[in-house]
Amino acid sequence: MITGATQQQRIGGRSAVFYALQVSIALSDPHAHTDTPLHTHKQPQTQSHTPIPISFTINRRFSKFVALHGQLMEELPTTMLPSLPQVTVWSSAFKVATSTEVVSDRVLLLQTYLSALLERDDTKRAEALFEFLELNSCFQLLARLATES
């Protein structure tokens, strides 16, 4: 879910918009299911467990969404991807693309775009999307923590 957008001044006085993405996932404990040996004729023991919730925020500029779209097109060339919001330098009322109205509209459009990607089996498993949402780093950290405990 995209929770909002912030503007930051860059060197040279130009303003840049960063979209804050709230990433929330629930992971199952890999040690929650223990199998007994087959020759014992006992049922596998399954521990009751609650998925581990993980939530973090990442910031992305619109250009990163454009790059994601391009990477998905390369990774999934036969897939019809959802439409990415158009690049807007000026709105129809001649407002700058970093104006509050344009940014608010784009937040909603980007939420719709990401939701569409995450609802589809082919795109939600794409490497490019995992990297964009920083899930690979998250899973690597969890794997390291699991081996340390």
C-alpha cells in the first residue's frame, strides 16, 4: 500500500517527489512443522503457530516505478501488464507535476497499479517486483536470523 508522498528539495533547487510504500507481509515459521520418521506410523506433528507479521516503509520516486514496469516487461514478455500511470510534467490545469493535486492523484493510481501487480500470480512472483519492494533483502535477513537461532 502506498501511504503517501513527500517532496524533498534536491541540489539545484528542483523538487522531487518520493512515494512512501508501506510493505506488510506475514511469514510462516519454517520450524513450525516437524515430521516424524515414516517407519513410526505416527502422524506428523504440526505446531499451531501464527504468521510472523513484518512491516516496513520504502520510498520510491516515480522513475523507479517506470523502471519496474520496464523490468517486468523484460521478465514477463508475454504478459499483459496493468497500465502504469502516465508521466506528467504538467497537469491539464498547467500545474506542475509535483503539485499536491497531481501527486495525490498519482498516489491513488500507483496504489491501483501495485495492487493489480500483487493480485496476479504471474507478476506477484516476479523477481523485479521482489527487488522493487525489497523483499529479497527481507527474506535474506530472516534466513540469516533463523540460522543464528
